Amino acid sequence: MLPNDPAILFSVINTKLRDQYSSLSALCDDLDVSEEEIRSRLASIGREYDPEQNRFR
């Protein structure tokens, strides 16, 4: 289960992307979560996914 707080979610997602997943798509498929939902929740705090860096900035 992912955290509800967007700031904590930002940290958790970036850690998982760094340590376990080669892309946001792979993370979302494995965790059975919507990529759109993750992007939207993190956009609410001004964060966007950078596929070249494989992290939210």
C-alpha cells in the first residue's frame, strides 16, 4: 500500500524507482496501481516524472 501524503509518496516512489524498477510503468504494473493516479498525486505538489532519470523531479 502506498502512502496517502503526496510528499511521502514522492519519497517512496523515487526510492522504489532507484532501487527496484527500471521505469514508472514497471513499478505501476508490479504494484497494481494506476500510473495516471501516481502522476496526478505527485503533480499536486509540483512533481513530474522524468523518464530519462527514472525519477520524479
